[in-house]
Amino acid sequence: MESFVNALNGILWSTPMVYVCLGVGLLFSILTRFLQVRHIKDMVVLMFKGKSSDAGVSSFQALSIALAGRVGTGNIAGTATAIAMGGPGAVFWMWLMAFLGAGTAFVESTLAQIYKVKRDGQYRGGPSYYIEKGIGQKWFAVLFSISTILAMALLMPGIQANSIALGVENAFGISPAITGIFLVLLLGLIIIGGVKRIATFAQYVVPFMAIGYILVSLIIIAFNISEIPAVFSLIFKSAFAVDSVFGGMIGMAIIWGVKRGIYSNEAGQGTGAHAAGAAEVSHPVKQGLVQAFSVYIDTLFVCSATAFMILFTGSFNTENPEGGFLVNNLPGVEAGPEFTQAAVETVLPGFGAGFVAVSLFFFAFTTIVAYYYISETNIAYLVRGKGNNAAMFFLKIVLMASTFYGSVQTATLAWAMGDVGLGLMVVTNLIAILILAKPALIALKDYEAQKKQGLDPVFNSKKLGIKNAEFWETEYKFDGEDNEQAS
């Protein structure tokens, strides 16, 4: 099983594919004239504007759902793995992937809003919807939905659950099987309530967990503040192959930095687009900008917090591609949460293992909840009518089973299976948004034109010549003032 999964990863995550991910981010950044810099103020302001409705969630709730998916074990265990396999230079490539990925996240999330629909009283959106309506290829949309359900419900929950179980066992000595049972029971309580309960849960838990984690990282940095120049020098020298120890690691640094960067911030994977499509906004670009900022929060804030704790305290190992270790500061310790736990322990003895285990629980558990929401959205796309309830019930069973299985399997297999799921989604979604970029760029131009006029932008798809934007054509109601703006 493990050899088959690794072989599949060799195809999905070949070196050319890694550079394609970087290239797509660069392309969208250029086409949008680096909106991730130009519209940074709008990104922050729009996060807190807008309200939920009977059909949709608020911009902040949609952001929280997206962050629940983005901020997970990739921020703790994934960052540690990137350093272990690619050296400190991998951190730079994670940063670059986040900066460029913000452009990719904007495009996919704006498309999700443009082509969203209203089904059973709720907004639904995401790659399957914009592939069908924007490209007109139903089979391609079905392929993405199947790939996503396989990834989100079967292949990727195991990584999150495995990291929680390892962290809890390391900190408190609790058996992974017991942790797995607890996760399944708690997960069942939340996902039975549907998107509204998921949004409420994410809205309160995600900001709390991220802020607490970043505050502890600042304490670690403060105790090692004299190391700031050396750590930044190490990151940049390692990234560009001029460091004496990590000089030969540039290829591995790029591959693992990009790979774990995408796993963490999910830009290009299409996951954030599902939450974006559920938001109640007057213009698609508003939610596109909010979701672009979520990439910054995930990687530039939370992943950086992990990287700094590990590097400032020297709590890491880095494997030599030719065998052995280039750095072996933690003999016998496997790459993952243990790196971060060891880092916190150096400054706060007796606190680190437990704190990271609790943080990892919140980070990874909210990600599993987000995985359910994304899977549910794709089930809703594939199965309509009488069979929908049965399909949703089966989805819950599969997700809870894969969560438990992930808790007790080996970390290596869990990560390998997760990478397969990630790769399947990235390949199909990148093809779709490259074909469909034009409507997102038209919407951006329209948004900027209305802003220049001092208006609160509203969207009129017919006026812009964007076809098959079902919701905006038939469901969205302009009030009198909006009619003047959009006509």
C-alpha cells in the first residue's frame, strides 16, 4: 500500500508540477497587477463587513471556514516536515508560495462567487460549479467532485487525526485509539448540525487558536531575540544554496517548501473556494479579496510562528538526500509536532508538549470539520433529490471512519495518502482556473471601477457579459440604489 501511494505521489508531485504551482501563482499575480499588495487594505476591511443570511454566511464566517481548512496540522507538523526534508530554506519557499498563492486564491474564490447557486435554501459554490457553468464540461466538474470527496473524506482526514493522536500521546501518554474515539464522537456532534453550526464553530474557535499560538511563538522569539539575524540569514542562504551546511539542498528546499506551502495554505487546491461560494456579498471580488488574505494569515503568520520557534531554538533535524542527516539536533525524534513541542519546552519547560498538543488538536480538528463541509458541498453537487440524504449520511460515516483510522496508522502513510489527495485536487483545479481566469479578471476590473467612483460595488453579470452566472442573473435582488450602480 505504502509503495503504491509513494509511486502515485511521484507522479502528482514531480518536480515540473511543483514549478507549475509557482508559475500559476506568478501568472495570476501579474494578471491582477499584484492585488495582494494593492488591495491589502480592502482585504482587511472586508473581512468584518457583511452579514449572514438564511441562505449564506457572512464574509468573516466564510473566512473562518476557509481558515479552519487552511490552518491545520500543516502549520505545525507540515512546517516541521518541510524543514526536516528541505532545510531552513524551505521556509522562504513557503513564504513565496503564500505571496503568489494569494493571487491564485483570489481567482478561484471570485469564480466560486460568480458561479455559485442557491440549492435547498443554501448557497453552494466551488470548483465543480464554476467548471460546469464556466467551462461547460460536466464530466470535468464531476471528476473534480469525485477527486475532492476522495481527498477530503477519505485520504486527508487521516493526517489531521494522526498528528492530533501523536501530539496527545507525546504530551499526555493517551493511547491513539482513545484519542481517535474521542475525535469521532466530537466530530459527529458538530457535522450533524450542517453548515450553519460549522460556520458558528469556526467563527469562534479559529481566531482564538491562531492568536494564542502566535502569542506563544512571540514569547519563544523574545527569549531568543539575539538569534534573529542568524535565523533570517540561515533561511535566505539555505533558500539560495549559499549556506555551508544546506548549500546542496536548494532543489529539496523548493520542492518541500512549495509542497508543504500548498498543503498549508491550500491556494490552488480549490478548498477555500467552497467556503467563498457560501458567503453573502454584493460583489464576488469582495469575497475573493477576503480569501486571498486568509493565505497570508495561514502561512505568513501561523506557519512562520512554527518555523521561528523551531529555528530559533535549533529544535530540528534535516535529512541528507544522500543518506543520514545534515543536522541531527533531536536524535530519534520524527519530523512533526515533536519538533515544535521540543522548541517550546526549551523556554517553557513542562508546558511545551501539552500546549502544542492542545494547539494541534484545535488546528487539526477544525480542519477535519472544514473537510466535511467541502465534501458535503460536492455531494450536494453530485447527488440531488431523494438520494441526497442517504449520500450525506454515508459521507459522515466515511469521514468519521477515516478520522479514526488516521489516528492509529503510521504517520508516514498518513502523510503520503494526504499528498495523493492534495495532488488530485490541485491538478484538476489549476487546469480549471487557468481556463476560466477571464471572468475573475473582468469582475476585478468592474470592482475597481466602482470603487473609483466612490460606490459600494455590486455585481451585474449580464452587464459584464459573463454567462451562466445563475445566482446573479436570477436570484440576486438589487435595491433602487444598486440598480443605478449596476445598470
